[in-house]
Amino acid sequence: MASLCIDSKNLALLGGPQAIVEEVDPKLFHWPITTEEDEQAVLDVIRAGNMSAVDITKKFEAEYAAWIGCEYALGTCNGTAALLEAFWACGVGAGDEIICPAMTYWASAAPALALGASVNFADIEPDTLCLDPDDIEHRIGKRTKAIVVVHYAGHPADMDRIMPIARKHGVKVIEDVSHAHGSLYKNRMCGTLGDIAAASMMAGKSFAIGEGGMLTTSDRELYERAVAFAHYERTGGPSRYAKSESAVNGDLARFAGIPIGAVKHRLNQTASAMGRVQLKYYPQRIAEIQRAVNRFWSLLEDVPGLRPHRVKWADSTMGGWYHARGLYDASELHGLSCEKFCEAIRAEGFADCTAGANAPLNSHAMFHDADLFNQGQPTVLAFGQRDVRQGPGCLPVSDHAHETVFGIPWFKHDDVELIEMYAAAYRKVASHAEQLAAS
Ligand SMILES: *Cc1c(COP(=O)(O)O)cnc(C)c1O
């Protein structure tokens, strides 16, 4: 054991000094960035006594739609609600199926069950960590209504390969943009690439306003269906998009006054007010995040086994680089496991480094046995669906993500010295891989 103490460059995990020593300014990671302008906007709403209307939300929606470049935006109480609306708008109903990548947050898929549909989980690509375009078509059946794509950790899904498959089979594409507000795919904004999109804006997300969500589309019919589902007071009435029409959503206008989804998804006005302020500064703030994370990766370019999770297409970006990740190859690091690598990084002083990402959903009991409608059988089968349940091992890339994906610091500021210090920690652990693997 004595030898461990002699080498001052040894890993912290093996008794050496930590690479991350400085007291790091909490601002480096703090998010969202708020100023007096956010506070004033929220205060104005409280003082005006109109926390529960839609006037501020409509302004926020118009600005958000203009920013991402779509016709319609609809604020919701959270991202899960926006996804449920999007599913229903696309015609997902009892006995139908959707296709969704297995490695994502549960809300990308679970709203299908609430509508009596089931989920056929597909695998992800090892480099993009997004839906694998080669694992979609064979899953499409007579009852498949929608394909959900998740722009994972800010990385755009390969829409040029996904959309033609969907179009060929007449299946709608729903983008889950909860990780990718502001991400560009070949010069087009994520959230404008499929038929309809939903984004979370909860406090931990890249675009953060507390609890909130945003549905976006350029399809008038899908928009009106989403309104009717959960925004009863806007159903059939004049909207921002149709000021003078009284029955803009045709047959659905009969349901005005009661949401046809029997749920209420209105966004709080304090959150909308904060969202308007956040939106003003968001493009410049994510540009700085992109500079910072790109700087981190450029410092590690020559390190074997560690690769950026970064977009390879021209005119494309990682947006706010939500929960930035790296791609790990143990074969270049003397077989050192990704989990052990992350443990060593944590010992060096970066506590948030973990292996993997969202646990694959295909193995979760919710998508096997849950009986939401008290029918005495699993909801994924109860409406006559095909049995598309899949257990562990069916989707190899998603199932092994804990061996190939690791966390990196989600820098919010391009602080050169601190980024160099974090990069040095990753380099240090990688350069001791052989020793660590043997320990
Ligand atoms: C956070 C998240 C959601 C759900 O959004 P909420 O606002 O928490 O309801 C949906 N999909 C993905 C991919 C998410 O990360």
C-alpha cells in the first residue's frame, strides 16, 4: 500500500491528490440564469392579480413560435401534458401503438398508455443516442399511429432518415424536444422537423421556467385538436391565429367549455412571464454553453476511449447541451469499466459523473403489467393490441448504455481555467486506466 502514497500524480481513488481542487464558483453550473428582469416579470403578474389567465401565455407562445420558426405554439402546465396532447392530436387511441426510443424519460412514452395505446420500443444509435432509423420500419404495424423522436441530451435525431419512413407508412412524427430547445438540425430548429413537437420547461431543463411545457406545430388541425383536448376555454373560440373565426376547430367546437381530454393543461402566468424573459437571453446563453462544452472536448481530443457526444452534421448544434454526456470505449482503455471510470472521476472532485443515462424503459413494469383502466389485464394488451412487450436484452445499445455513456460537466459559462481543470481530471483518469483496471 505504501507505493500508493509516493506517486503524487496517482489517482484520488487510489490515494493520490484530487485534480479538481479549487473552490469552484457555483455560477459555473447554476441554471437557469435569472436576473431582476425575471423577478420583476413574475412580480408584475402577482401584483396584477391575474395568475390564472392566458393573456401572457399567448404572448409567450407567439414569441416562442417566432423563435423556433413554426406556425403555432401552445403553452402547457408541463412537458408530460404537452406530449399527451400531441399523442391525442395525432390520433393515438385505445388499441393503437406508438414507436419510441427505449432510452428516454418515461414521459416520452407513458402518455400512450393513458390513451389505451401500447409502446413498441426501438433502439438508439450508439453515437447520436437518438432513435435508430434502421430500427423503425419493421416495428410499424396496422395500428401504429406515431413515432416519437427524442433529441437526446440536445443531440438532434437523424430526421432526414426518419421522416421518409414515417411518410411512406402514413405515421405521424412527434418530436420530444425536452432536451433540445434551440438545437439545430442542418440549419433547422428542433421542434419544427416532425408533425408536432412537445417540450418540457421544468426547472432542470435547458429552457427552464419552473413547471411548464410547450407544444409546437405548423399543422393547423393538430394544433386545434391539442387545444380542444385540454384548453377548454380556447376551444372553438377566437385564437391568436384566427381572431375573427368563432368555430376554428370545426366539429371540435361542439366541445367548447369542456376539454375533450377531460384534463386541464393551462400554463401558470408567472411561468409564462418568466419564459418571455428567458427567451430573450436564451440564444446567447446557449451559445456560451456550446463554446464551453466544445472547449472541454477540444482539450481531450487526443485521449483514447473518450469521445464527444456531439453532432456531426454541418449547420447543426447541441442547443443548450442538456446534461452533457460523453461516449466511452473500454477497449481503448485497457478494459476499464465505464462505471469504474466514473467512480474515479467522482473521487477527483466532480461528484456528478455517472455512467449511463435514462434506464431503458422497455424493461419497466409499467410497459408490461400496469392496468390503468382496471380491466384485469395489462393496458398494453387490454384493447386488442399486438403484444409488443420487450424485456432486457432486446435493445442492445439502450441496454448497454451504462457501459458506453458517461457524464461530463454541464458548463454554463466559458471559464477557460476551470474547464481546463475539469478536462485535466478526465485526462488523468484515462491515463491511469491500466493501473485502475488492474486495481
Ligand atoms: C423532462 C422530460 C419530459 C417531461 O416533462 P415534464 O415537464 O417534467 O412533465 C418529457 N420528455 C423528456 C425527454 C424529458 O426529459
